[in-house]
Amino acid sequence: MSALAVDGGRLLADLDALSAIGRRGRGVERIAFGPDDVRAREWLAERLEEAGLEARIDGIGNVHGRWPSPRAVLAGSHVDSVARGGRLDGALGVVAALEAARALRAAGACDAGVGLDVVAFADEEGTFRGTLGSRAFCGEVDDDELAAAGDAAGRSLGDALAAAGWAGRPLERLDPARHVAYLELHIEQGPVLDRAGERLGVVTGIVGMRRFEVVFEGRADHAGTTPPQLRRDAGAAAVRYATAFLDAVARAGGPESVGNVGAVRLWPGAGNVVPERASVLVEYRDRAPERLRALDAAVEPLAAAAAAQARVEVAVTEVVRMAGVAMDPELVAALGRAAEACGAPARTMPSGAGHDAMVVGRHLPSGMLFAPSIGGRSHCEEEETDPADLVLAARTLATAIAAVADRAAHGAQEGGTACASS
């Protein structure tokens, strides 16, 4: 496998241009379907057209750049962000896929009937629904979910799409007869590569995730005059539950298990009032289904025990359930070989964060490549990667795409596996 040349200066300039849209301090804020997200998608569509792809923004906000060929590798990520987010999360994968399309065309590397389609999925971050764009692209979203989707401010998805000018447009769809594989470059969003001094990571699988809201209902009383044994203290139950939950993750989980108590809210929230209501938002992630099942089994009994001790009622509601997915072994190997060809052997590693590849990987052979995050920082203004590592990662992605496309073209001629690596 030979490394493919990319224009590193152009890649970095495009990242700078994209990060100027919605800039907030050192980072960006492009909330899904907001004005800056719309501007970013329109900017991308223009760049894709300039690169020789047919670009469309569909009825859910997905940007799809289509290579003029009957079959194609699909590559990309997302351009929406969290509030006060970083400039590389998602954006790197989209701009690198754009640069790969230019490099492949310049090298004549996809002239055998298998090209490169570039995609920027909508609302990966979940302002209205998590991984909304990739799930719609893969046919996982029905009309009822779209009708019910809204943001935290109460705005409906339909209103947001209408304001963006995209309502009523046809949806772009994954086409198994066309798309031979999906590749996504992303910053790691964690410290593993940076601490090890390694410049590339090839993802072996993306973890499954669960999120629950646990609500305790007690009784408000004067905190100075009500003896502890007579209280129905929802706040005490919440604190006990949060501690027990983290202990359970440490006990029942494995080396890749992570748990988080993301929010604790108390009502009425006064220092001299026993809380009558308390809400705890918990989350856990792991690649292994059996460890997820073990933690699933612990959530309600732990909540019931905390409620009984505090003499309160409890309700447990599942908020998110996402299955993990393994990356395609042949694409893992292809990305590893591309990294070797580019002079930086890659670490194989799991992804603890969710990505669009998790969705697409349920329908199409998929692979992910990581660039290091300095200090492991992400979802914040301090999110950054060394520019040399950004260029290296983009070159590795383009090299892998060329190899997968070439193998798919020759595999089709020879009756071989479409996405096998060369």
C-alpha cells in the first residue's frame, strides 16, 4: 500500500474557515439546525461542488456529496457541536473526507468505478435526537419520532427544519448497492493517545451506553425541626443512590466500564427544607454486552434500596439505550496498513464515545480512525490537536479510502469481498 498525498495547508485552512462559523472564544457553537449550523452545511455543500461532487442538503439536514460513479466508499462525520464546544469534534472527519476526495481525484485513484461519497450527518450531538442524521440516513427513524422530536427549549424539529429551509426535501439514504464501506476520522476525545505519545488510533469497536433518570419523591419538612427518623428525605435517597451506583460500576464492570452521575437536582432546593423531590441522571458504557446486562440488573434494586432507607417513593426511567458495535475487521486492518504506509503505526483501541459510525456500522462495514486530543480535552474550547497530527490523520484516511475503493473495484470484477482491504 502506498501513501496518498494530501494538501495539508488546504486541509488546515478549511478547518480554520469552518471553525470561523459559530466561533465562541477558541471553540465553536453550532447547535443543530441553528443559524451557524445551517451556514456550516451550506459552506460544506459549496466546497463539495468545487471538488467535483454533486452536493445536496436533504430534508433532515444531512449534507451528501456524491462522486460520479456507480459505487463509492462513504466517509465523513458531523459539523454540529455542543454548546461552547471544540472546533475539531466532527468537523475534522468531514473536512478530511473532503480533502480525501480532492486527493483521490488528483491522483486518479478512484477511476475504476468506485469513488468516494462525503457526508456530514445532522444532529449527531442530540439537540433534538442523538445521531439523528445518521439514523435517518440508515432508515432507523420513523415519522412518529420525527414528529415528536424537540429541543430543550420546546422547539419542534419540524419548525427547526422549516426555518433552515430544508423541510419537505427528500431524504438521502444509505444504498447498499452503491456504498461499499463507511470510514470516519475523529479526534479521540480522550487522553490515551496523547499520554502514550502515539499519533493515530484505529477503533476496534464503539461502546454501548445506557442512561437512566431516577426520581425520588418524599415530603418537604423544616430541616431544623424534623428529626431524621421522621423525615421522608428524597435528597438523602438521591445521594445514597448516586454513591451506590458508582460503587456498582466499579464492582460489576470491567476494565473498559465507565459510569457517571451527570446531574443531581433537588426540590425545592433550600438549605432549611428537607427535599421533597430529587432527580439523579446516571450513565454507564461498555463494549461487552454481558457487563452492560450486569449493570442493567443493578439500577432498579439500588434505587429501591435507597428509597426504602429514606422512606420515599422512586421511579426509574430509561432515557437512552444504545447498543455497541464492532468495527469491520477488514477495515480495521486497512486503516492499520494505511497508518503504517504513512509512517505512524496506529494503536488499536475502543471508542468510549458514541459516533455516527456506531449507527452506520449496523448496516454497512465501518471503520474509524482517531487523531490524538491534546490533554484529552473535548466538548470544550480547549479541544485541540497538533496540526501535524491532523494532516497525518487526513493522509491516513485518504490512503485507506483509496485502498478500500481499489479492492472493492477489483473484488467486484473478480467476485471478491467488496470491502476487503488491499
